[in-house]
Amino acid sequence: MSQPILICEKLSKSYKKGVVVLDELDFCVEPGKIVGLLGPNGCGKSTLLKLISGLLTPDSGSITVCGQERSEQTNAHISFLPERPYFSSGMTVNAMLDYFEDFYEDFDRSLATVMLKDLEIDPAARMRTLSKGTKEKVQLILVMARRAKLYLLDEPIGGVDPAARDYILKTIIGNYNPEASVIITTHLIADVESVLDDFAFVDKGKIAMYGNADQTREQHGTSLDELFREVFRCSRNA
């Protein structure tokens, strides 16, 4: 049996004024899975991705990536899409491809070029001239064109037009290494649940529910979107 891509054990993180964001959270992701990390705003989803990617340091607990304790070395296995764009607005799309090709050994420029063409994005365009949704598409293409082991996507379709969502979910997110895994955070559960293998509901800094998406839908006789609403309605009324 292959080892998990990611193991988080008793992971805790607090910010200033004693605000607990993650509270001894346990989370495990197997190879070849697309996992939805689902929860309301402020529940810790983005914080968890930043801890896994090394942008933040946990207060306690451990993170293991591809069998190794999280470190600068394990960063080579991770491709991270943050919620906010981080590139210079004066750069062209081609310049972004140049940057990724120089910086990441596993970047597949030909794959990125195909995806840009499919989404009708001009490689010569400057980032400042693109709409918010198109900027998000470019950044997602750059992240998914790497041959990584673990993809961390923080709200990847939040600003994308509905017409492009199917392409993004089925083609871009579905075009990754089958031995790798993808973690998607989103509040647009109805839009992403068709591509999810597993899901995790995050509430009050812990995993409130985790399971296989198909089995859970069959067991409860409802969609993950409806189940999410029910779980968090009960949680807020408790």
C-alpha cells in the first residue's frame, strides 16, 4: 500500500489576541485523490494550506509530505495556488511562463501553452489588462502545469465565469499526475463536488466530517452541498 501524500497530526495555529484558527486538526490525503476542503469563511481552510506550503509555521503538531517532515526540501513536491494573485501587473503572460520555467524544474510549458490556447488567453497580454477571472485562470494554469505531487488550490474558481468552470474543473484540475493529489478549498461546493473523490468539512479549527464523496452522497441520499448546509446549520444552532 502506498504511503499518504500528506499527513497532518494535531495541527494547531493561533493568531494575535488568542484567536484559535486550527485546533489539533488531523488530516490525511492519499495519492491520486482530489479532496475538497470545505467550510465557512474563517474556519481555517486557507491557514491549513499556508501551513502545508510553509508560508506559516504551526504552533504545534506535525506535517508530513511524501513521507518526509515538512521542510524546504518538501516544497519541491508542492504546487500552491493562493487565493490572491501574487504576480506583477506589468508582466505579460509569456513572462510569467518564463518565470515558472526558470524557477520550477517540473514546469511543463507546452501543457501551459495548450491550456492558455483552449481558454483563448493571449500570451502577449499584460496582466494588468486582464479581467479578475482571466488572471485567476492564468495563475491556475501556471500552478497546474507543474508536475508536482501535491496541488493546493485556494478558491481556484471564485472569480471565474460559469462558462469556464467546467473546463477548469475537468481539464485543468483533471490533467494532473494520477499519482499526485489535489486539495481544493471553496465555498462553491455545488460547482466542484462532481470532481471530488474525498471531502473534508472544516469547522471551528477541526475536521467535522471526512469521507468519500460518492459513498457519502449514497449514504445520506443528498448532495455534498445540501449535506454541508445541514451540518453547518446544526453546528451554528448547537
